[in-house]
Amino acid sequence: MFYRPEAGHGLPHNPFNALVAPRPIGWISTRGRRGDNLAPYSFFNAVAYVPPQVMFASTGAKADRLGTKDSVAQITETGVFCVNIASGDMRDAMNASSAPLPAGQSEFQAAGIEAVECETIECLRVARAAASLECRMTQIVPLAGQSNFAVFGVVTGIHIRDDCIVEGRFDPRAAGGWLSRLGYKDYAAVTELFEMDRPT
């Protein structure tokens, strides 16, 4: 099949959400004037090694935020955020934190997620995340369409859960694997790996 996005696809569900998959989930924690916030974003990735940098994209808006969501609004206020990496054993907590709570109501508290303070920024992080990347925002880029933003940040501190370091490598398989988004309501926990050498 072929379709132009502006003309519609004619399927019961939008296939675009499932085409680029699996996608890592950036479980973004922020702090702002209204309090602490935690929300998962599947438009997330690492974008540079030196210095280490990440990005996530936010789409859509909330009625109690002007043209965006809590995460982008609070990063605009403070210039910092934390990317928490969820493993398979935290999938229910991650999903619970996606509830559309009013601005200022903490998802940490509502979902019963243990939080601790970051080291290099003023923000909470998920205590049991497989890893957490403390970040200083470098830019927020408006994207085409309404209420679409890409947020970029430099990583200033990294936490790794002790049981997710195996033989000197980050490996969260003992914690249920790398949690990822596939589209629709589908997720996957990546637990099967294989290695390949690049051609010389």
C-alpha cells in the first residue's frame, strides 16, 4: 500500500506509530514552579558521544499548559531534565506515569515511584531506573505542526543500577531487559542479543 499522510491511510489505526520500532523510552523527570513531573516519551534517543547528548520529542499539548506538555514547560523554566531508562521490571510504573494528571500533581507520588535527588542538577530521578542521565538543556527546537518540540541536552551525570552492570557492560536483562515501544499499545522487553563486527 501507499498513502500520503495528509490524505489518510484508511486503516483502523495509524501505522506510522509502529513503523519506526522498537524505540527506546525516555522516562523524563523534570522540576518546575508547580512541582515535580515524570512522563515517558518514545521519541527519544542518544545523538552524540563527546560530550554525551540526548534528545526527546514532545507532541501535543495539555489544557493547563500553553501549547505544550508539563515536561517541555518545566524544562523551559529550569533548563534541566533527567532521562530515566526503564527496564522490563518497571513497565507498570512507567505506564502508570503516563496518566494525564493536572500540572503540578506528581506522577512519582501518584504512581508510587521511589524518587531520589539528582547529583548535578536540581531534579528528581527514578531510584530504581536501570540508568538515569542527568541533563542540561541545550536547545528546544519547534518542529513542523502544532505543539511539536524536540528537546536536546548534554548529559552531566550518569547513574547505573548495580545489578545492570554485568562483566563490565550495561546489561539490564536481569531486570527484565531494555523496555521499548513498538507502536499502538505494543511494547517489548529486549532480552535476546547478538553481536556483529563492522567491516574493516
